Amino acid sequence: MTDILHRLDHLRRPRLLIRAARIGAEDYRRDIHLPRLLGHGGLPRNAVALAHLMEIEAGLDDSRRAGDAAYSSMRHVEVMIAVIGEARILRATRPTLVPPATPAPELAVPA
């Protein structure tokens, strides 16, 4: 679980993409958003859902970087909203042995 969050903390994406996803994550509801992104069926646990979402996002980012004509920025934002939403849920439910001195960043934004 911490490995997924560690990977997420070191993710670098365009500022506009992260800003839009953070705004959208305020209204994130996993029971509505996850079936649309991951397919229908039972909702997976947070860590499993987050790992799958990060795989989808990596593919979208590869398409974005390659300038692929099939790349959808709207889909990328939708996936990033779910990534941020699932990460927030996972961080809120994980047990902490020692409270962190500063809150962990959701996603790093390049300067």
C-alpha cells in the first residue's frame, strides 16, 4: 500500500491536468466513477483500484507524450480525478504509527 502511495507522490504531470483533477476530485464518488473507468462489477478495494487506475493513467500519459491522435485529455482528467480520490480515501483509512510532521502531497506538480 505504501509503495503505491510512494509512486503517486513522485508522479509528475502537467500543472493544468493536476489542477483540473484536484477540482474534480472534490466531487469524486467511487461507486459512480469506478465502474465507468474500470468496468462493471464489484468495487475493488482502494489499493487495488488505485493500482489499476495508475496503470490506465500511465498508458494515457504515454499517449499524451507521443502526441497520439487518439489521446483524450478529458479521459485523462477523469482517470486522474479517480486516482486523487482513491489516494485520499486510502490515506484517510491507512493506519499511521507516527503522525507525519507535514501532510504528504497528493501529486507533485512540476515547477
